[in-house]
Amino acid sequence: MGICIGVSETGIPITGSNSIGDPSVSAEKSTYTIWRRIVNNLPLLLKSKGTKRSVQALLSCYGIPQSLITINEYGGPRLDRAPLYEKLNFDYALDLINNTAGTVTVNYTSSINTTEIRFRTDDVIKTPTLASTMNLFTIGSNTVTLDYSSGTKGKMQINGTSSADIELFDGGYLTTMLRTTPDELATQDDLSLTTQNGFSLSTQDGVLELVTKKSKYGKIIAAVSASASGSFDFTGSLTLGGTTGGSRLSGQLQELRFWSSNLQDNAFNNHVKAPAAYDGNTDAYNELIFRLPLTQKINHSTTSSLSGVEPNPSGITAQFASWTNDTPYDSIEETYYYDGISLGAGTFDDNKIRLESNELVGSLDVRTRAERSQFDKAPLDSAKLGIYFSPQTMIDEDIIAQLGFQSLDDFIGDPGSLNKNAYPDLIQKAQDYWKKYSQKNDMNSYIRIFTLFDLSFFKQLDQLLPARANKLTGLLVQPNILERSKDSILPTINNFNESYTTTITETIVTASADHVLYEGQLLAADIITLSGNDDNQLQSFLTSSDASSYNGTTYEYISLIQSGSDYLAITTQDNIPLTTENNLELQTQDILDQPLYIKSFTPAFASEGVLPVIESASLSEFQQVLYDTPGNIATQNNIFLQTQDGFSLIEQGVGTLVAAQVQDYLPTGINNLFYNGSQMTSPDFNISSTQTVDGGPVVEFNLTNPNQLIYTNNPGAQGSFVIN
């Protein structure tokens, strides 16, 4: 890493054991050393100016690890594949080349369905004395070995069953997994047996499948497989560095893992391209039983046992014994290519420089383009460029490593969350990830690392970046991938369905009352005048010498006539009433000897509420409906024809257009547009009309001579008009 640059938190230059590389030096000498490096590397910096390579060269001049600074480009079209996240990695690997002795033993008590490990052998060209058969690992009664074929090729073997040839002895890394493939149960007629839920029934003792793949620049370039009978024991052990079935491995190892699930190819391919990825079929938290990275430089003379770093700790440990060197690790630098997370509108996928397919859409011509590229209709590439130090970078990379390819559109696109202040599905996904943390990350300690370096790096960086780039540099504190702020758009209307209960205590209530009935008589001798008056409200009033007896009482006119009258009708002996020529009854004016009761009634108009009845609606002035007037079908003798059920036969009839019963509410202008039409008229072109707004012509045009130029010299104007 070069020399130490920077000071401690108190401003004192870092000295003594804290120095890196060279002995402790002053800040002045450190700055001088940095400038000398920049001057010595000016040709490279200038030639690669504006590219990622120039930024990495400047980082080397300042002694800053490239993995500490994030370089992100944004934009580019969305490709029909998982987004790609590149990460330059500086790691270690367990070295079995320079350590000729030493084993790793992992004892487990768990249901295992997949074992995974990353390995490489020594280059056979550089070391032609490699053994022809080497033990990769042994788990229970199952042994995986590497068999040399020819050149740099070899075969993977499981329990004596070999795969096809693959580039195995060229010194490159490969990833292999041993997984179970249970046999399905069937009847004698080869019919599969299933549960009520539709799941196939399988035997416990199935087939072990060994799958090995190799990648380069984020692509799978080789894959082989082999199968053999076998299974994993519930209680057993795995050994690395053993000699069962062959010689001890001469190579390096990384990323030993146990899975409770039968790991599928999609997740395994991501592990091959990015060894630090540990996504499972659905959820690594529940599927990954044990993970031993073997990527840290550890002294096993003091640390003989290592626990796994799986998201959900299982308590399984690895035992290191009898190693040649106390720290049996070798450094390695490589680039990982993760299947990234789709970030909705944003993306980590840098595809501005890309190969696009195209097609001819016309004949080739020197003046007209006849080719159409694949992403011609894609949005323009973003000019945003980020080169920053962010504590969220490590969190984002671990999220990508655990979740694998995920589309955030599925968690933020629910229309039901439109008026909410958060994304419930995204929060649930984030909680599923964060549940593996037992304590918070110390962001301040991470940021303090940044203060140890010379911050003039970012001033020099501005001179290397393109002028049109929207630069995002320095210390960046930002939300992680699973954090997305949101605000509601519309006020929320909530529906409440509330019910209340109570208990009514039974109480016996005693009540008493008197019903008093009064009767009265009106003597005929006391009535002086009895008159009736019909005022269209069917009311009449009694008058008497004693006003206090009848004031305020309303009587029906008809009731008065029927209940008590001073007049008697004149009839014949046969009780036939006598009438006048005008059909008026003849009556006497004799006063009755016996008094009559006058009955009081509440008028009908005062006792019953009657609403008006609308028998037909208003008629429209514009809209009409077709009214059909069918007629009965009859014979020539006008006898109507009927069905057996007694229904008359009718003819279709002739339709008649009648005004629709619809109220017109449209303004006059709209009515004109819909029904009457809208126009402006004028006798001819360039002739004024009274129907236009300004009183001018409806259509107006001017005739000009393109070869004539008219110049008017305004009074008081200065200058001369000259045409050359």
C-alpha cells in the first residue's frame, strides 16, 4: 500500500506501529512523495484522462486502496438481463500449494442438500509434477477428486464417476457444488406419486450430482457435471486437505458452504461470477446453514477454530490443524461480477460502452441513414458520475451479495400504496435482510478511516474527469438500496365500521292516567245563525251569540251539512225529494224540535301530507327518441289473433321520432356545436363581416411581389438604406 499518509484524530502524524510500509514520515514528506508519484505517472494519467483507469492510477499515487473509493457511472439502456455490478476485490485464499500439510475439518449435525466450494489448482505448465488425481474434499462417505486428462484439462469425479473434460489445471478458479437429486416414487406402471398439495414423493436415498463451472469477465465459459448414487448424512463431517481417493490438493480454496436446499443453477451461476455472493433459491437467511469464506489472513497457531459467517448462525465451526505455516493464506486480486438489484429508474449497470445489434431499414445511401441500432429509442445516457467514499457502499454490496437479482419495481409499484407515506412491501423486504444484524454498524469509525488520507485527491480528481460529467465526489452519506423515501399525494379517506354494545337493565315502570270523556249538547234554540262557506279549502266556521263556545274550532263543511242542519228536505209520501227546475232540493225552514250534535273533524288537508306527482319530464329541444306504436294483428273480420296462453299477437309498427324527456343544460355555444352548427359568413375574401370579433373579414389574404422591396423613410430617421 505504499507509505503512511495522514494524521490521527488529534492531528498528530501517524508514527510507529501505525505506519504502513515505510517508517513514519512527516506530512510534508508525504505530500512531496505523492507529488513525485504524480509527476512520474503523468504520461499514464494524461493518456487515460477521463476514464476509470486514470482514477485508479491517481488512487495508487495517493496510496488509497481502490476498494475504498466507489466509482459509479449511471444511465444507459435497460438490457434484457440482470443488472451487472462490478467490484474490484482484494482477498486471501487458503493456500495448499506452499503449505504441504494441514487440514480443515467441519463437523455438522444438520440436514444438508448442497455442499459448495471454490478452488483452483496449481498451473500444470509451471508445475508439471502435479499429481494426476487429487482430493478436493470428502464429506461423509462421498469423495470429490480432480483427475488430470491432458494439457490443462481434467475431469471432476464423484465416488468414481467422472465428468467431461474442463480447463482444470490452468491455475484459474472454478466453483463446484455437490447437491442431492432424490428419485421420485412411482407405481409399477411408472405413475408418479404426489401429495394432496401436488408435491412429488421421493426416496430418501437419491443421487448426488456434482456440478462445476468456470467464469470469465462475468460470463460462464465452461460447465461440466457428473452423477453418482449417494446422500448426505444428517450427522457427519467434511475434510479439506485430505488424501482420500487421491493425493493432497495442490491449490487454493475459498468459500466453503452448506445449504439446506437443493441449490438451483440461477443462484449457483451468480456464485461462480461473484464468489462473495451467497444468495439462495428464495432466502439465504433460511437456506444457508454454514459459510466459511477463507478470505482473511488469520494466524491459526492462535486461532484453531473458526465459526461460520452465515446470516442465521448455526453454531457449526471449522477446525484447523497441523498447518505448515501459521498463516496459510495467499493474497488474490480479482474483479467480481454480481447479478445486481434493479433500482427502478436508476441502475448500477454500466453499459454506456456496449455492442448493439442492428438491422437495415432501407437501401444503403451516402446521404440517408439506413441502419437502426438496438437501443436507438432508449433514453440518452446520464452524465452523472460518482467517485466517492460512502459508508453505505459496504452495506449495498452485502445486500446485493445476499439477495442476488431483485427487481425493486415489484416492491414500489403497488397502486394501493399511492397515498401511503412508505412502501410496505419494500419495508418488509428490508426487515428480512436486517434481521441478521444483532447491533448497529459504527458509521463514525468507518468515516474516520477516510480522514487518514490526503483529501487533496479530490481536487486533483476534478482535472481528470470529463467537463460535461455531473460529478458526485467526496464523502457521501446516502440511503442504502432498501431505503426509499415516499410522501403521500392525496389525503387519505378512511372508512370506519364501528359498533357499540351496552346492557339495558330491565326496570318495571308503573304509570297511571285518567281518561275523561266530555259530552255536550247544543240546543237548537241557542243557535241564532248557521252559515256554510266553501273557500276551496273545505272549511266552515260556526258563529254564535256565545263566542267563547266555538272560537278556534275548525269544522269540515261537508261534516256540518251531514251532521246538523236546520232545514228538512220536502218529500212526497213515498219519500221522493222534490226539486226545482234547476235540480235544487226544496227544503223547509222549520226548526227541529230535538237538538243535534255538531261533530268536529280535522280537515283532510291538515291531516295528510300529499306530495305532487310528476307524470312526465321536461322535453328536450334537441334530442329525440324513436317511439314504436305496435298494433294488434287481426283477421279480415277484425278478429284479433291470440296465442294459446291468451296473449294478443302484435305487429312491429312504425317508429315515430318524438322529443326525448331530457333536460337541456348546455350553453348556447355548446348547443350550436352539437346541433345547430357554428359558422361565420362573409360575402367574399377580404370583405368585413359583422360576425367576427373585430369586425374584419372572415378570410383575409395579401398579395405581395417577392421581387419588389418597398422602403419608407420615416421623418426624423437617420442613416441611409444601401443595397449592394
